Amino acid sequence: ETGVTQSPTHLIKTRGQQVTLRCSSQSGHNTVSWYQQALGQGPQFIFQYYREEENGRGNFPPRFSGLQFPNYSSELNVNALELDDSALYLCASSGRGNTEAFFGQGTRLTVV
Amino acid sequence: QKEVEQDPGPLSVPEGAIVSLNCTYSNSAFQYFMWYRQYSRKGPELLMYTYSSGNKEDGRFTAQVDKSSKYISLFIRDSQPSDSATYLCAMSLGDDKIIFGKGTRLHILP
């Protein structure tokens, strides 16, 4: 177990709706990254948060947004859901300046 | 050309065999190289983490990085059925995003 926890584990939403996914980072880690993993693919970087500020973003539209809280937990928000947003969403935590990232079990989002 | 290329498999080997998994990459600036193991419907689990070129061994696992060839490998000795999973190679420039391969599905046959 990595100590990174995500909620919920599964979620079904309708196209056009909004969703919020949550992540608690591992103790001692101040950096949280979010990834999207489509079926049969490797994880794709969405964005990273360090000390409550966005610190790098992948090739995802602005309807993907996030927050990091003072306790370093984080949220991923997706607006105007599309069918292609169906995927496993992964949260990873790490220490600053350390690429050694540990992942949670993921949230499986299905958009219908 | 994709930044990281990884054969998706599936790769099937008999129990006890040595498994060799490989990735190639195009960005010579990558400095950090990782291997993750992912069981079905679970998050990736960090197996090996190396900086720059060279070898690293941890139990039955050995990771090799050849930066001159832009090629990384993971070897699993005395493979077990519990090693059956998807293995993801990954690399990074520093403390920002990690770039993953598509993953290789490995089946260890009892």
C-alpha cells in the first residue's frame, strides 16, 4: 500500500455533467500529480500541484481543473463531461524535486 | 515518433524463466527512469527507479538504462505466476510530468 488514497473508486456520470475526484497524498509528500489512463494505454499527465499552485500541465483542455489544499490533498474537476473522458484517473504523490511518484488505486469514471 | 515506445505484448513465459521487458525513447534529455507494475483495475506500483545510465538490482528485478542507445530494460529472474501483470516503463526530465509507455502485458504460465 502506498498511502495515497482516492475517492470514489467508481463513478458513472452522464455526458455534459461535472465530476470531482479526490486524492489524499502520502504522508510527507507535498506534490500531487493527476493522470488519465484510457483502456490499454499508459497513464497521460494531466497536471501537477505543488504547495497549492499548478506546476505543469499536460495536453488537456481547460475543462480539466484542479485544486490542492494546505494539507496537500487534491481534487480533480472535470466539467462538461464527454464520452472520451471515460478512463481510470490516477493520483500520484511525491516529494518536491523527487520524481519517485507513488500512485493511488485510481477512480474509474464511466461517462454514458 | 512517440516519446516512449513499448511493445504491448502479450508476452507469455513459463514459470521460472527469465523475463526481459524493454522500452525505447526519443528524448535524450530524460534523466529519471522507472518501471511500474499494474495489476488489473489497480493503480501502478513503483518497482524500480533509476537516475541516468547504469544497472540497478532489487531482489529478482534488475533495471538497465543505456542512454547512448535510448533503451531501457527490466529483467525478472525466477518468474512467478504472481508476476503476471502489465509492466509500464516511464521516464522524466525532473520533477514535472512522467511519460509512460503503453505497457506490456505479461503472463507467467504455471
